[in-house]
Amino acid sequence: MLQSLHIRNYAIIKSVDISFDKRLNIITGETGAGKSILMGALGLILGERADSKVLHNPEDKCVVEGSFGIDNYKLQSFFENHELDYDTTCIIRREIAPNGKSRAFVNDTPVNLTILKDLGEQLIDIVSQHQTMELNEEHFQLSVVDAIAETDSILSAYSQTYKTYKKTEKELKELLEQEAKARTDEDYFRFVLNELSEANLQADEQASLEKQLEILGHAEQIQQSAENAARMLDADELSIIDQLQQLRAILQPAAKYHPVLHELMKRIDSVSIELKDICTEIETVSEQSHADPESLLKTEERLKLLFSLQKKHRTTSNEDLLLLQQKLENDLASIGSLQNEISDKQHELSLLSEKLGKEGKSLSEKRLKAIPGAEKKIHELLKQVEMPDANIKIECNSVDGFSATGIDKIQLLFAANKGQSFQPISKVASGGELSRLMLCIKSLIADKVALPSIVFDEIDTGISGEAALKVSQVMKQHSKHHQVIAITHLPQIAGKADAHFFVHKTTDKTTTYTHIRQLSENERLEEIARMLHGANPSQKVLEAARELIG
């Protein structure tokens, strides 16, 4: 439950501290006094967004802090999952700096707004005039039936199966699309593969061909150079080899007397052998180098083919073309193999569908079983809030296939008067009827869901007199099981308070401030009398107020 609320520098609130009762808390005040501002401040610590415009003093930060008693509400796992310190008293603080930057803390640990909002939804349920429109929404109507039917465990199991089912369904769709695309591309793949296969590509072929093209393109120059070189080495009258032999002959007579010359003779012999070998290789090059237009043309055409394939497939080498060739071979091989995977996935989906059908049927049966009792209890509650002829009908129809919440479509139908046919709530319920219907539904499901506190924000709009008194009795009964905070303008409801808070404004020369304080018993009597008859109530009005307080 909400134990206390501290607000500083928010809107026209300078500083306010409120300690709430664990039962029925009533907040009243004149129109424009700032009751809605309190709800705005409460919304901040429940994860609502805000900016620096909410600052009363633009040079100081805004702070809203709430203390919640959360013992016995099974929130330990939430705190563990979000790495928050757990205590039976939870302190939530929200700060908004003058520059608009917002910070949120749970037990002094910084958190983001998503975590704050998730936690807030488990701490407080705010029912406002605007929220009564939820009665028209399908998901809300279904959640009401599920709360009454207590479907948590079976709905959780169904939801898990449904997630797996949708995931498998998506995977099967992707496989089918992949196979269809592969089938569409098969002819093109085979054409490209045949083109690459016929090219008989070799990984290092391109470099070899480019070298060969260089030789064939300069064959005459190579042959001429080689012939000249060979002749200079061994064919001319003064060839290099002959000159080396003459050099050897000159040194030979003296070499036997000098060891250095003897070694040099050996080196001259080695050089001669090497030059003769060089000459032989040059002569071979000369013999093999001759103009060959046909080989030149074949080499050019081969390189042209390789460059053409590389350009076509946006690659830069034969290695890349060979990788593409391998990929195409794999893709073509996998076209048929996908069918086995598709069959397995279809079988898996079929089993999940069967399981989902069984769980959905069990969920539907549980809902259908709870509906008659729920209709009866809501009808009884409607009588208690001065709507004796009003009734509600809960229709449960099957949907095609599966949805995230089961195989049912829930619709709440409403009839406000005798003889009136059941119609969708949005078509027949007035604002006051919506408010009372929402109160009845919240009262019915309050014991079914773990909500520490519930806030009724002026949902009594559109009712008065005996209806208001009946609403106050239901609200009082509700507060025996859950903390209730109600902002109201009706004295009948205010009279049931366990703690009555009064919102009022004061104004100095330049500024207006909102204040809130808990009323004493005498002050409560005067406030309820004022609500009944305005300022300066008579003794008769005071007696009427005392009767409402009981």
C-alpha cells in the first residue's frame, strides 16, 4: 500500500507531505484547488513522463517520493530480476532537474522509466473517468474474465506454447520462401554454373597467362636479344668464353708457382662453365622464341574470358570465381534438401497446433465456467450502486485460429433498464453508469489480483443522491481488503473515509500554492457539510453531514 507521499516543487505545490491510511482515504477540495495535481505527481513515481515545465520554481529541482508497504505481495522476484534491493518498504523517488533531465530511483538504486512503470503497475491501479473507456476495449474485457476465472497458470502455459508456435510458424514460412526463391533462381544458377564450369578455371591461371602474353607479345625482341647474347658469349671470334680461355692460358705457366694465381685459375674455370651454361639457356630461349600469332590470340582470348567473367560477377580474381562456383553448387544441392527440413518443421508445427488447441480449449472451458457466476455477482453489485435494473452479459465466442490470449473473443454487453436489449457498453452506458460499472468490476476482481492499492480519480462523476451513497458503501467494502484512495466531490463518499484529506490553495502577493492536510473529526464534519450545502452550513446541514459520517 501507499504509506506516504512527499512532493516538492511540483506545479503549484511548494512542499506537501501526506501519510495515508491502509483503508479508505478520501481527498476533497474546491474545484481548481489542485486535486488533479496530486494525481500528476503520483503519476511521476509510477513512470509517467515529465519535463521542466512542472517545476514551480524553475531554478530548483522537483522531487516526488512515495513510500510503499509491499510485504506479502510477492514482488521479490521482480526486485531480483532487476538487481534491486528488496525491502518490505519500497521507496520510489523521482527527480526532475531545471534542465528537464529526469532521474528515478527504487530504494536509492537508479532505474529507467520502463522498470519504474512495470513496478508501478504492480503497486497501484488508478481508475479515472478516462479509464472507464477501457470498458469498451476487448483486451480489458478479456482480462476481467480471466481475473474472475483465475486463469493465470493455464494462460501462462498457453502463452508460452503460442510463442513457440508463432516462432515455428515464422521459421516454416522462411523455409518455404527460401525454397520458392531457390526454385525460381534454379535455372539462372544452372546457367551461371555451367558457364563457370565450362571455363575450366584454375586458381593461379591468370598470373601465368599474363606472363605468357608478355612473352608472346615480345617474341621477336626476345629472340633477337637472345641470339646476340649467345653469339657474344661463344660464337664471335672474340667471344667472352674464348677470351676467358686466353686469360687462363696466360696465367697457367705462373699459377704453379703462386697459390693465389692457382686459385684464380680454378675460379676462371668455374666462370667458364657457368657462362657456357648461360649460353646454352640463352640459345634455348632463342630457339623457342619466335612469333606465334595463333598462341598469342588464344592467350588473349583466354584472358579476355577471365576478365569478362570477373566483371560480370563483380570479382577480381579466379579464386573468387571458383568460390562462386562452389556456392552455386551448394545452393543447387540444397534446393532438394530443404524439403526434408520443411517436412520436419511442418510436423513440429502440427504438434504445437494440437497442443495449443488443447490448452486453448481448457482455457476457454475455464472462462465459460466462470462467466455465469461473474454475471450474477456484477448484477448484484450493480444493485448495490443503485442500478437495480441494470444487467451485464458476457459473450464468449470462438475466434478463427489462435490468438495470443486463447481461442476466445470476449465482449461485455450492457442493459441499463428493464426490457432493454443487451448492447455493447459504448453504445448504451452513460458516463455515470460507466463509472459505477467500473467500480463494480474493480471490486469484483480486487481479491483476484495482487494490487496493493487502488485509486479512484473522480469516477463518481454523473451520480448523486442515493446512487452516490450506494457507491460509497461498495467503495467502503472494497477498502476492507485493499487500500483505496478516492478523489471525490460527493459528500456521501467522503463520509465513509477512514482518513479524509483536504486540498486547498493559498495566495500571497505574487504566487499561488496548493496545500493538503488531513482533517480532524470536526474539520471532516464541516467539510462534508460544505460539500452538502456550501459555506456557512446550518445546524441542520451539520446534522446531515454527521449522519453521513455515521
